[in-house]
Amino acid sequence: MSGRRRLVRALPLAPAVVLLLLFLAGPIAYCVYIAFTDLQLTGQARASFVGFANFRRAFRDDAFLNAVRLTLVFTVLSSLLGQNTLGLALAALMKRASKPVRTLTGGVVVTAWVLPEVVAGFLLYAFFRREGTLNAILDWLHLPRQNWLFTLPVLAVSFANVWRGTAFSMLVYSAALDGIPAEITEAAEVDGAGGWRRMWHITLPMIRRSIGTNLMLNTLQTLSVFGLIWVMTRGGPGNRSQTLPLFMYEQAFQNSMIGYGTAVALLLLLVGALFSVVYLRLLRTEV
Amino acid sequence: MPRARVSRRLAADVCLLVAAVAFALPLAWVLLSSVDAHADLRVKVPHGLTLGNFHAILTPDITYTPLLNSLILCGGATALTVGCAALAAYPLSRFRSRLNRPFLLSILFATSLPITAIMVPVYALFVRVNLIDTLQGTILFFAASQLPFAIWLMKNFMDGVPRELEEAAWTDGANALQSLVRIVLPLMGPGLAVVTVFSFVMMWGSFFVPFMLLLTPDQMPASVSVNDFFGNRGMVAYGQLAAFSVIYSTPVISLYVLVARRLGGGFALGGAMKG
């Protein structure tokens, strides 16, 4: 094939490539650059190169380490334990349940997922507030009430993320479970394997690729949650629910340290890129 | 055995209903409060139904302008995304090239990058090139951030359209663009709808991107302006907040229902991540 012909054939790629280079690859490159400068929001003519100072500073900064810890807690609680497990449980139950119940539950769970992030934040804010629904239920059950957003803010935002994100895992696992041939489960049943053993020895190994994919995508999504936490707690009280995205935002804008905020962003991006590579390896037969 | 099966089904039904109630409680709050004249933060039967909350917020300032801004932003960016993705998917799906695999791998890699992390540098960059606080800048960024996934989806859907029809068109002298627009795209209507709706829904709900890139209150989409119910208006009118949330959420939920029904539940996931 001639070079000219090849060029003409690749031409339709041009608009997408230009957009991606200018608005996605460009900012990432710029991110790498300003993470090594002391760029500030105001009043500074030009930023100067400071090497790894921003990163050294981060690892000595208690607020940063606090954000890393909270991000880990938030991710493990809401993505690994919450969305993933609950999504699998719902999908497995749906295989057995009657059709109206299946449709109803699926509808409600998916609605929570489709709802705009900020609205989801308000709904869960109302749910967890001192005068909100959760405490009303606890009163009704004669259980002690809590000021959830004050005493356990990370737990509250983690639950919020489970509420909002479980539908995705549920859909992935529903599709995966549908892909298991009925003969296999039936054969195991005839051999006398009970529900839990079937789940552990047959179902889970057969859907392990879906589990990997789902964990990866859930974690990536959870790492970048901003709006939900912002609406519910603004990262507070104090910084007790300040995950990395909120910390990055605060450094860059409330404290005007764009360089420092970007260094934190770069770390977040690196973690994301690492997960992304693992995800690609899981999918490698697909491309 | 049949009895065991019946009781198992019953147990599953009960568990699912408990989960459904738990998930429905926050949703019930927004629906009930929106028609409650004395709404507060807990789920309760309204004291007298009213449309007062809706009347109060259906003004240009509170509702119409932000929704129109959302529509311009998300509509413009979706059109750009879908157009670019359709063009890009065509050579990726139809012609073999050594570059296809690395390109698709980079695209897939980009789909899972946390966009949140690059917003600070994007802000700094936009200040530099004077795109900050402009609708067109935000549209371009939205489109670019959604493009990787859109290209990936679009390419998968396009692979499902048989080539024979196009080959007939090629013999009749149609070029690539003509066969894309006249033959391939019409044949992948449902796929096109999924990509369009998915992009639109993602952008409609996005808070962080417009929150960072737009500054003027008049330009803010609904996802950002909804926060004004807390900040500037003193006492929070929860009924009005709920009513606004209902109006703001309705378009994306209806779009989702439309597409989900047409594709029978599996939605985008079937094409996006067989795994």
C-alpha cells in the first residue's frame, strides 16, 4: 500500500487524535512539568524549578499522609468490601429470585447509579444528617443515634459511595453469572455441593476475570470521587474525610499552591496508571 | 427438591427486597420532599401535597439558565465526542494497520485514568491559554475526556456491522466517508444511541469539571449551581432543593430507561467490557 493511501485511510482519526493530544495528553505532560515547580495561584511572575521538593514535602506533610490513609480506608471500605461484595451478592441472589423482585431491585439500584453525582451527595447527606432518615430509623428501633457526618464521616461517605456505585458491579457480575453454563452448576448440585461450596469452588473461579476487571474499574472510579464527598462533608469536619482529590483541591486553590497540589495529583495519576496497566493485562486477549 | 427450590427463591426474594428498601430510602426522600410544603431531612409522608416547591424554583435564575447551560455544555460536547469517535472508529474497525493495536491500547489505558487528578493542571493550562471560564474550552475538555471510552465502544459496535454491504458500495465508487455515513452508521443505530446517551449522561452528572473550569455564575450548569441552595440562600429550603434535584435528574434517568429498554438491560457493559 502506498504511503499516500495509508495517510488518507488514517485521516478520519485526525480530529480525535488532535483533541486527545491537546486536551488530555497535553495536561498530563503539563502536570508532570508543574509538579516539579513552585507555581502558585497568584502574584508570581514565573514558576521556578524546584526538583523533588514538592514530593519530599508531601511525605513529611501530616495532612497528606492523613489523606493517603483516608483514601485507602475509603477505597477498601467502599470499593473492595462494599460495591464489589454487595454487587456480587445482589447478582447471585437475582439469579434465584422471582422476576418482579428482580426487576424492582435492579431498577432501584441502577437508579442510584444513574443519578448525577451531586444529587446522590445531597440524598446521602440528608440520610446521614443528625436530623436525617438514618437516625429516625435508629430511634424507631430504640437504638442509640449518632451524628454520623461528625463522628464517622469516612464511614458515611464510604456508604454513600457503596449506595451509588454498587449497580456497576451488579451489572458486571450479572453478565458474568449468566455466562456460566447451567450444566456445570447442575452437575455440582447433583454431586451434593451446597450453595456456599458451589460459590467458592465453581462460581468464583469461573468469573475470576470479571472479578479482576470489576475490582480494577471500581477502584479507579473510587480513587477519583470528588463531588460526592464535597457535597456531603467538604472533607471535614477538620480533614477527617479529606481523601486525596479533596486534599489536592485544597492545596491548589484554598492554599494557592498549584505546584504542590499538582505533585499530589501526579501521585494520584501514577497510582491510577498502575491500576490501568494491570487492567490492560487482564483484558489483553480482547484487543 | 422442588420445595427446597421454592424456599430458596423465597429467601432470595426477601434478601433482595431488604436491599431494595435500603437503596430506595434516599430516593424516597427526594421524591416525597419535593412535594412536601414542610420538607426536612427525613423520609416522611408529606403534610399536604403541594407543587409550591416546583413553582418556587421554576425561574430563569434558579432552573432554566443552569439547565440550558447544562444542555449547551453536554449537548455540544456529546456531539463532538460522538462525531470524532465515529470517524476514528472507522479506520480502526475496517483497515488493518500496525498502528491499530498500540492506538487501541493507549485508548483503553486512557479510559481508566482518573480525570479528577488532572483537573488542577488543566485549570493552570486553561488560565494560560485563556480558555478558563469559557463554554467552548469546557466543551473541548469534556469531549476529550469522554473520547477514549467513546472510541472504544464505537469500535466494538462497528466491528459488529458486516463488511459485505460496504464492499458493494465501494465497487459503486463510494469513498470511506460516504460508506460510513450512509451504510455503517445507520446499521449501528442502537450502538450509536448507547455511545451518545452514555457520553451525555456522564457529562450531565459531572460536577468537578465545570466546577473547576467555569467561574462566572451565569455560565454554570445545573451540577454546580445546585450547590447554591446551601451557600447563598441562607436557610436551606430542602423542599426546593429536592424539587430541583428531581428536575435535574429526570433527563438522564429517562435517557437511560430509553436506551436500557432498547438493548434489553445489558446496556453498554456488554460491548464495553466483556471480561
